[in-house]
Amino acid sequence: MMPTFEGVEHRSSNLDSGGELVLLSLRLLLNLLGILTASSRRQPAPGMEMVVKKYQQKFKKVRDEMSRWDKLQSRLLSQFRNASAIIERLKVLQEPKNYGQLICVNGIREAILGKQMESLQTILISMKKTLEEFHGVVISLEKILRDGRQQLKGGSMSPSTNQMQLRIGIRPSLADCLEGLRLIHEMYHSEYQVKASIVSALALKLSASDLGVLHQLLVDQPNIPKEEVQFIFDIILAEEIC
């Protein structure tokens, strides 16, 4: 609140000397300057509003990458289910007793097993290609984050710590933007590593329960909590909600 001069005239009439009057005036002036200085520190740096808008555009690119991830997720789940079905089937086909009278057909067991192994290998190759596309999303998110950091370092504007925290209306602060980009990249990078480990695990001898656990892990994507991601976007793109 700006200082007022109410009561100054009354107090000055009781001063014993001109020196005390000067001292009082100086104190009032210093108080006024202090408040004005504090206020100026909270003002946005020139062009900061435009910088925030540029960050909001980056989050729209992030949203596009997230949509691409969701499509890849559906594909990977389908591939995993197909691979799991073959792996479980192989355990049955390896037992001669499960062929009944067909076991008398020369080479039938080897032929069926070979065909199933070929199908499994084809699916595993497809899954690795899908993983490469997941990695492409992570790289894109990393680039968006890196560009966001560089935008402040390389630009003409060098905001102070207070200005980094400052919000303009319902728009996010620069700190909100950078932290949001960092968190989203971290989430998706961690989840990519989990997916890569799960795909690699398919080369091991897994039980049906093991496959079920891995499938559920793929479905849940524990490193990408939807509520937290949505909360970030609600802050950054609040204008779209209002």
C-alpha cells in the first residue's frame, strides 16, 4: 500500500527544530522509495508476456507428441498381447503329448514350432521398431525442453528470480513453463525405459503370470500419472479453460 501523508502536518507543528522536520521528511521519502522499488521488482520484464506465449506454443507441441505416444501405446499393447499368446502357445506345442495322433505325422511338431517362432520373431522386430518411435517422442520432448531453456539464456531478456516467478493474469510464470517441460520430459523418458525393459524381457522364459504382470505394467504406464500431466496443462494453458 502506498504511504499517505495523513497526520504529517499535525506532527510537524510539534517539532522543536528544522532538523527534525528534515529528518521526518527524509524518512517518508525513503519509505516511499522502498515501496516503489519493491513494486518495480515485481513488474514483468519487457517482452516477458510474449515469451510466455512462446512457451505456451511449446506446450501445444508437447501435446502433439503426447498424442503420438498414445497411438504408439495402443500399437505396442496389441503387439505385446500377440507375442504373449505365441509364447504361451509354444509351451504347449513343445510337448509331444499335446499332438495326439498327429504326432505320427513326420516333422509336424518341428514345422509348427518353427512357424510359431517365425511369427514371434516378426512381432518382436515390430515391437523394437515401435520402441524406436517411442524414443523419437522422448527426443522431441527433450529438444522442446532444451529450446525452452536456451530461449532465456540466448534471448535479450534476462529475467530476475522474482520475474521468473511472476504471473501475468491467469498466464503461467516462466518458472511454471520450464518446470512443466522438465517434468513431462522426465515422465516420458522414464516410461520409455520401462517399455524397453519389458520388450527385452520377452526373450526370457516367462510364465503366464509373468506375462500378465508385464502387460499390466504396460497398460498402467506408472511413470506418466495422468492427473499430474493434466494439472501441468491446466496451469500452462489456463486461458483455454476459461
